[in-house]
Amino acid sequence: MKIKVINRKGNFQINKLNLVILSFLMSAQVFYVIDNMVVTDISFVPPSEIKKIEFLEGPDASEYGVRGANGVIKITLWYKN
């Protein structure tokens, strides 16, 4: 998806993936959720334990309120019985 930007020097386009938007909290940090628990760091999660990773944005991230304004990385882990 391209975003059209109009300024005094003319029009140009930027790739959406390269555009950094600051949330209301003045942070470009995404919000991490592991098995419905909010975490600030995901470095402790071994890759072998990950079942699914989802990136939520826009209306899908709205259930997390302003904290999810920059997107939510939602991780589901495997459970061993």
C-alpha cells in the first residue's frame, strides 16, 4: 500500500512499511501479548514454543486501546500436557 504525501515541494509516495507513526503515548513501540498476557519483552520466548504469531493493526488492535495504536504482536504458545 502506498501513501500519497503532499508538501510544498511536490507530491511523492512512501511505502507504508517504512512510515513510522507515533502513538498518543509518543512511542513507536508495538504492543506485545503472549497467550493473552501483556509483556514488554519477548526475548525469553523460545522459538520452539511458538504456535502462532499475529500482527494486529487498525480495528483489530482496537481492543487494546491506545496501547495498541502502533500495532499488536500477539503470540500463541504450544502447551505440553
